[in-house]
Amino acid sequence: MITSEEFLTYVAETVRDELWIDHHAYYFGNDIYIPACVSMWYGSYYEFYIRNAKVELRHSNQNAFFEGWTVDPRETEPFYLSHNQVRFVTEESDFGATRNAELVFSGEEFFVSTCQYPNVAGRWQYPLPGMSTETVEQVTRFKKLVFPEDPPASAPVAKRPAELVLHYHAVPARVLDNLCYSPTYTHDAHQLMHQTRYPSMAITHHYWVPLMLLGWGADPLNSMITGWCSWDTWVTVNDPKIVITIMADLPNMNLKPLQGPSTHLGVPDGWAMDTFTRLKRFYGAAAHRGDGVVIIAELRE
């Protein structure tokens, strides 16, 4: 968890020298995700994820603001926080006159990310429906935002920490083709977890996330870890051609970050390189056989 005061201090320190900050809003059912950056092509400075959110536009009729807006830190604060509410003030020109428009987001629960590491954009790094607050903080990059008005959190019940495990299954090309054309392809893909016919391996989020961070989320490492083609939230696939491409591109990858210290990411030194070596060996064997790789994410609570 992170208090609103701690979050505001982080943001003020991070963006104090910037001329502008772009915000983009993405709507997922009743939830809203808001990243903030100098450009959508760069990593975020901070992020909001608001559950059961509501949005209100004040002093403007420009509906485009609901999708994106820019804040000038020299003119106004990046945002204003109050209990379960965040307000953005942005400049709007109307017939030569300048005025401020306001976007107000409120919700039942706020999560934020301080993006201290590169944004690897893994689809499993976001809160999902049904995830408890504890699970969100354990398996995603987000922390619950605590306001001064919030009641003290009750002591958590002792239980095994949640894990997000990636299961890798190397399957023959014909089997992968059959899966692709099956009307129940995602269900069929999950059945791979209950068989021993095809080669497989698994990595928990304690190690695949730091590995991506050390590799800056770049290809071919990104595709090798989390997959190139998404079938749904929990299943991704690298077809045989992608597997071959990954192996062909690996020699050009800079491995120095993987060989350096990694204890600051919560894993022992050398573990990142060991994990990479396991994945490389697994993909190399799959490429040699002409197999594709199906990646299945499993949330263990």
C-alpha cells in the first residue's frame, strides 16, 4: 500500500522538470486505467487504476478529453487528490479565449503505480476482476492508494502469498493448428496443463517479471516470456515461425543487464541469467523440432 501523501511526494519529485505530461484514459467495463508520460511512446511516470469508476467533465464540452489530456506542471499540479477522487485540470482554447477544463474521476478503490522500473506492459500486470487487494499488490505493479480518511486496514489473514505462474508448453505445429481452429481453443489450451505428452516448464512472477525488467521488456525477450499472439487474458502463443524468429534474434540481444546484480529486484544474483538460459534451451529445442509454444498464465492464491 502507498499513502496519498507518499504518492504525491513521488509525483512532485518525478515530474518537476517536465514541460508537459500526457494522460491517456482506457476504459475496461467499470474500471479505468490512466497512465501519465511525456509521450505515449515512452514509459509512464505514474499510473492510476480505478475500480468501479465514474468520470465527470467540468467547464468543457470537448468529449475528446475523456480519452486524453495534457497537463503543464508549470501552470497547475499534475492532479489533485481527495478521498477516492482524482481531479485533472487542463487548458482549453475556445475562440481565442483560454480557460481550464476539469476531469474528475471517482471510484470505489484506487490503485497506483510509481513505475520505478520500466513499464513492461505485460497483460498480467494489471488488476483483474475478482482480484483481492492483497493479490493485486503481490502479482501486479500496482499498490492500493490509501487516503487519510480511510479506516485502518485490518490485519491480513496469514496465508500463502499469491503467485502468477507462466506455464510453457511446446506443441507440434499440427497440434497448434488444431487448437487455432477449435471453437473451444482457449479451453483446449488450458488442458495442456494436465498432460505430460509435450515438453513443458514453468516460471513464477517472482522471476519472470524481474527478467523482463532487466531486459527492459524488449524483443525477443518480451515475446519469449509473455508470448507474441494473445488468445485471451491468460493464454498467449508463439507459433513455430515466431519461435524460430526469437531464436534467430537472441544472439543480437545485450545480455549484460542479465549478468549484473539483481538483488534490488528481489531475486538472487545470477537467477535472471539462469532463468534466461532455461528459456533459451526450451525454445531452442522447440525450434529444432518445429514446435510452437503455448504460454498459459495461472494465478495461484
